Amino acid sequence: MNARIDEQASGEAADIERMMLDIGTRARQAAAVLATARREPKDLALMGAARAIRSSVADLMAANAADLAEMSDTASDAFVDRATLDESRIEAMAAGLEAIIELDDPVGGIIARWEQPNGLQIERVRTPLGVIGVIFESRPNVTADAGALCLKAGNATILRGGSDTHRTSSVIHRCLVGGLEDAGLPADAIQLVPTRDRTAVGAMLRGLEGAIDVIVPRGGKSLVGRVQDEARVPVFAHLEGLCHVYVHAPCDLDMAREIVVNSKMRRTGICGAAETLLVDRALAGSHLKPLIEALIAAGCQIHGDEDAQAAAFAVEPAVEADWTTEYLDRIIAVKVVDGLDAAIDHIRTYGSSHTEAILTDDRRAAKAFMDGVDSAIVLHNASTQFADGGEFGMGAEIGIATGKMHARGPVGLEQLTSFKYCVHGNGQIRP
């Protein structure tokens, strides 16, 4: 019996491998078409997709309701929030596609141009990456954002969405394909892996025999860790969002209170949500208690050091793990630090190189913080929730890259391109 079960599982895995190789082959063929596609058909495809999304509200809501109904009872509130669509989020998804239409097409753009003494004219020109594999969890809107951004940048996309929102992602994908077909572009330019089986993920990480040029993971620590460990192709990695807000003296209390609460509580389940609040000892006497009380009033649970515990009875003692936890929930760790250097040292020790903010009226301190903190995004007197490609004017993003190679921070159109050198001569030979 066990042998028969193993044989059946092996056969199913082989079928998935063949299916994924076929998806890769078709994506590579579509990428060749997109590489030379003009801006107009790409924008028409996005316009058609936005129109289809708006006309599919009922289908999207029904699919999403079915996905949520099957979701585990143990799923966190933050996970459910990321997976949930409502009419306003559907409209935001369609509007995001239209915002991408308005962006300049990066493909073919000349980054730099110069002439050598021998008369050779050299241009560095933006080119598509090719085929981008996107592996994501829970957020069905990533289907639209990733597919649209990759299309505009001339790339084919293979999307492997979260199993929990597969129905929702399938409806969104159908809208994208409709836009492609209306614009005369290959439907295979944006493909959604049609199986929830994790064998498909492994096949993508192996590169589909050279079809995939780069992998972008969007999800929890375990998913991103697996991608980084197993991928045989380059990865735009975003490990986790251990984001910090540091309140430095002098600082307006009302501004600090508003920014701190927004950074943590606007949406707790996104990677730009603050997870640690650092308060400078120089203003702890005036700011610590009001900031903690504002967070508690907003429904946040506080895990704090001894100073934070002394400031409010409701503060629970922080343990070492609190400084390395991405809660993605209504919880924040609070610590009093002895000055700017101590704050930077804490972030260097425990941070994930994602997003940090300093709140201060001292511009020199702000510059020192922004120079000293080596994270992808550093803000002065603004909420960490601005860690978003749309808020950066990129239209949307495919993720936040926390590494240092090629792409860093919000991954938008320019980050989804590479470049080549075009050299023009008039008969030169090398002596």
C-alpha cells in the first residue's frame, strides 16, 4: 500500500514538473515579444485589466469570501487582513494599474552616454530582465501589482500565489490576461501557477531549466528563507520588516505621538509597520509615558524594558526575543536608549535593514542617523508606513528588497530592468 502511495505521489510530482517546464518555455517565448514591445500595447493591456477588475467586483468578492471561509482558524488577524479584499481595495488595485500606465516606460531608456577618444560612442541602455518568478503569500493584490509592473518593464511573469487566496488570485489573473489579449500581447506574458502543490515552488527555485531570470519572494520569514536557501537563480530578497521608530530630543510631542501611532497601528500586517519604539533618555521623562498611553489607547499591546514598565502599569516585560520579532500584529516593543549612537547600535544589532525612522527637530542628528543606519529606507519625521512603492511615486511595487545587489528598497519599474551597452563606431579597429 505504501509503495503504491509513493508511486502515485512520484507520478504527480513528475506531472507538476512537466507542467512547470511548459509554463517556463511559454514565458520565455512571451518575454521575447515583450522585450521589443512598444509602450502603447503595454499600456492598453493595463487599461483593459483595470477595466476588467472594476467589472469583476462581484466575482472577486465571491472568490475572496470562499478563500477566507477555508482559512485556518489559527490564522492571525494580520494574515486575514492581508488576504481580505473589499470594494475599496479592489478599486485601489484598479487605480494602481492606471497609475503604472502614467509612468514612463523604462525599456530603451538611455542611462548614460559618452564618447571615447577614438570616436566610439557608448550608450548604457535599459533592458528587461526577462522572466521574473514571483512567489507570494496571502496578498492577492500582488497578482495585479507584480504582473503589471513586470509587463510595463518588458518582462514576462510567472506568479505562484498563496494557497489561501488562490481563488481570488485566479480571478485577478483572468482580468490581466483579458487585458493582454485585447492589446494583442501574448497571454503567456503573465502566468499564474494553477496548482497549490508546493512542488511547483521547488521547480521555480530551480529556474525551470534556465527560463527564470530572477525570483522575487513576498511572504513570511519561512518562505523567504526557503527561497534564499534553495534558489538557483538570483533573488530580490525581503526577509522581514523589523522596522524601528527612534524619538530623539528635541522632538515635538504631538508630532511624535501621531507618527508613532500611525507607524504601528495604521495597518499592523504590512512590512512597513513599526515593531520597535526607541525613546531617547533625554526626553523619556516628557515623552515616554504619553507615547505608550497613545499606543495603548489605539489598542496596542506593549512589551517594554524597565523604563517602559515604570511609565505605564499595562506594559509587559520585554524579553530578548521581542527585539527580533516581526509581530505583524497590535504589539510593539519599547526601549529607552542612551542617545543617538545607542539607537543606531540597537538597530544594527536587531534590525532587518528594511525601514527606520527618526523623529527629531535636530537636523544634524537626523543626518547622522540617516548616514549611520544602513537600511533600505530611512525616514526623518515621517511614518514608517510610507515604505511603499506607490508612496514613492513608483505607481506600485513588486516588493521591498533589503539586500544590496541590483535592487534595494521598493522594487518598481527601474529595478525590474537591467542594462546593456550599445556601442556605435565608424570603422574603428583595436590596435
